[in-house]
Amino acid sequence: MEAFPAEAAAEVPSLAEDPALGLSRRTKFEILGAVMLGMFLAALDQTIVGPVLPKIVTELQGIDYYTWVVTIYLLTSTVTIPIYGKLSDLYGRKPVLLLGISLFLAGSALSGASQTMWQLVLFRGVQGLGAGALFPIALAVIGDLFTPAERGKYQGLFGLVFGVAFLLGPGLGGYLTDNYGWHWIFYVNLPIGLVALAVVWRLLPNIKHVDKAGEIDWVGVGTIILALVPMLIGLTIAETEGFGDPAVWAWLVGGLVFLGAFILAERRAVEPVVPLHLFRNRTFSASMVATFFAAFGFGALVIFLPFYFLIVEGVSATESGYRFLPLMFGLILSSIVSGQVVSRTGRYKPIMLAAIAILIVGQVLLTALHVGIGDTELALRMFVAGLGVGPTFAVFTIIVQNAVPFHELGAATADLTLFRQIGTTVGVAMAYTFFRINFTWDLLREQVVKAGAPAELVPTAAPAGFDIAQLTSVGGGGPDFLGSLPPQLQAVFVEGFHQALTIAIANSLWLGVGAAVIALLSTVALREIPLRTTLGASPAAAARAGSDRPSPLPAAD
């Protein structure tokens, strides 16, 4: 294994230039704990609400707003990510993080107190406005407190936080709703969030990396919102209606138009929301593409495995979450271990190549999903896929933060979070569309006949007025439709339906395999830059050294 060339000498910033260097190790860990709590809350709210939404909708009598309770949170939390990242570079992490936590807690309290469905949708939007700051700024704070060579030890906790939130969410939501009422799935955020708010307010110095804050790029802010919101709405509609719906393309095209306007605005901006010049850095751009497609594949797994558990195996929503444990354990384990290995060896490219190769293997194994697969066999396949996913959460953050100028660390971290979020959303929408293409009446009829139904009794075309999508929404084989079938057909129809559904799910998972292959090819393009052992000189220090770069970096590719 060839040795890295010696890193160029860099002037270590003073305490005045970089206040994070003046913190004791204990204080750093207290801050780390607080930002992890904030990340946990944002991740928890992505999983705790879904299983209890039917009960909320019934009580508030707002079925027309059902999907918007989830959609509005996704919209507001996603579109604000790059804005918060840039603001934290200009004005410091502390005020932005405090604002994010405060908005999240206010949204939580108001959501819990909602009396109508439209109030809940509005206040979930407020929650999302706060959540948009929690992930990227928390990761940027870790980048401020620890050198790139140290960060792996702590960035790996990102996967742990996500995994624990994913596992606790459905069960905790059900328990609180059943014993105390659905309002408490929001109120539970308050004590945890207040602890995080107090620690950040008391201990975190206001770390920023520019000598003088520039003007906010309002044109960039406006155009990125007008670009992302329509695209996210279009993708959300695609999850239920498919990409054949004209409304989907109307929203997507509208978003793309404003995306073009955003790019033009950023090229002229003094302090762009998304610094486009970063994409000329091969390591940065390759990380963005790899993260997008790794998240794309993971999104398909997160959607279809619980789908299989709920409909084919007939388990409850809570139990479905627990059946997902092997994948999440693999994710948590590999996220933590990969971060430690990167910190100890200073190398990340071989780890990421191996991780995404393992992800491909795990996803290929899951494409062989079939009715009656043993619990142990399925658990092992999920565990392998989880092992491949974990490092994409931990290590790409280290790679990006090490590859960009220190004063743009917040914006770069936010960009990575945005690509991960959008990748998951696109993956879910595309997987659902691919599933609908696969799950046809012809496939269903074929499997019903294989299950033992006389071919002459099963129509060759779907009955008039029959919507095959209804079968996947009611679960267990469509009781309303079953009642219209001859008694001798009902049992074999359920068996054939489960077989057809599983085949369609397995075929759809190949989409994730293709996305993971693209992620692997993108990772090959990474240029392994030695991990810096200092936080990087501030602009003032860099200026004294006669450089316009804040840290010793190789030239952008």
C-alpha cells in the first residue's frame, strides 16, 4: 500500500481565529451529545408519525390532508438544508443551530396541540423548517470540533442515530398513541430538545469561517425554493400516481426551469447558497453522485421490505419495523466501524469501494425474495445490505469535509445532506413506478392459476372497474374483491396474489441494484486526499501565509 505524500505545512489557527480549538475534550463531547440529540429528533419524526396517521386522521376528520402531514415535513426540511448550510458559514453554527432547534420544538408543541387537520399540516411544516437545520449543521459542528483525521470516530454515530430512530419510531409512536394519545408523539420531542438547546446555547462557541459576513444571496434562496418545492411535490405525486400522470411532469418541468434560473443566479452571486465551484473538485462531485445513488437504492429497500412484511406476511406496522432490525443492525455496525477504520488508517476510498460492493451483493440477494423465504435467510440478506449502506452515511461526510475549503464546510455538508435526501425521495418514487409496471393483471392471473385455480375461471383481463392497486392498499389480498369471487377461488387467489406481489417487489429491487452500481462507479472516481490533522487555518491565518485558500488542499480537478 503506497504511502501518502507528506501534507503541506499549514499554519494552525489561534484561539481567537478558531474558538473550537479552545474547548476542552469534555466540552466537545457534551456538545457532540447535544447535536446528536437534535439529529435523533429530526430522524425520529420521519418514522414516528406514519404508523399512527390513520388514528390522527380519524380523530381530526381530515382524510383529504392525509398525505400532506408527511409531505409538508419533507418539503420544508429539504428545501431549507442548503440555505441553513450557507448561513452557518456566514453567521456561525450556533445561531443557526439554535434557530433550527427552536423552530423544531415550536412546531412539535403546536403539532401536538392541533385541533384540526389543516393546523397539523401547517405546524408540521414549522417542524420541518427546524429539522432542515438539524442534520447538516450537526454534521458541520462535528467538522468544526474535530479534525478530519478524528471525525471518523464520531461521524459514524450518524448511522447509529438514524438506525435507533428508525427502530424506535414505529413502536414508540404506537405505544404513546395507545396509552397517552397521539398528541404525545410530538410532545415527547420537547424535553429532549430542550436539553439539546440548553447545552448548545451554553457551550457551543459561535464558530464561523469568514472574517466578515457577506450579504445573503436572496435570489439564490428564492430560486432554490422555487426549484426544489415543485420537484418534491412532483415526486410525491409520482409515489401514488406514477410518472405517467401529467401533473407529475408539470411539477417536475416547472422545478427544472427554476433550477436553471438558480444555477444562473449562483454563477453571479458573491456568496452563493450552493458554491458551484465546489463541483469542479472531483472528490466533492463524485461524493455527491455516489451519495445520491446509494440513497436511491436504500430508499427502495426501506419502502418494499416493510411492504412485503405488511401484505405478504400479514404482520402489524409495529412488527414490520422490528422485522427490519437486521438491516438496521448492519447499518449501525458498519457505520461505526467504518468511521473508526478511516480515523485509524487515514484511508477512505478502499472502504467505500468495499462497502458499496457489499451493498450491491446484498441488494442482489434481496432480488431473490420469494414467498415462504425463511426468517433467518431473509435476515442475513438484509444484514448484508445494511453493512453496505452504513459507510455511505458516515464516511462520505468525512470525505467531503476533508476535500473542501474550511470556510465552506457548512455549505458542502448541507449539499451532501441534500443529495442524500433527494436521492431517497427519487428512489422511492421510481421504485413505486417500477413496481406498478411489474405488478399487472397478467402476472396476477398467472400466479393464481399456478396456485391451483382453474384457468377458465380466472378472467384473462381485469374485470371492469377493478383497480389492481386496491389490492396493495387493503393488504392481505383485497377482502372486498375476494367477496365477489367464487368460494373455491378465494384461497388460491390470495396465494397467487402474494406470489405475484413478491415477484413484482423483487423485480423492483433491481432498480436499487442499478443505482448502487452507479454509486460504485462514482466512488471509483474519488481522489483520496490525505486526511488533515488540523481543523484548517481560518481566512486570517491563510492570508498571513500568503494564500487565498483556508487550508492546504490539492487543486480542484
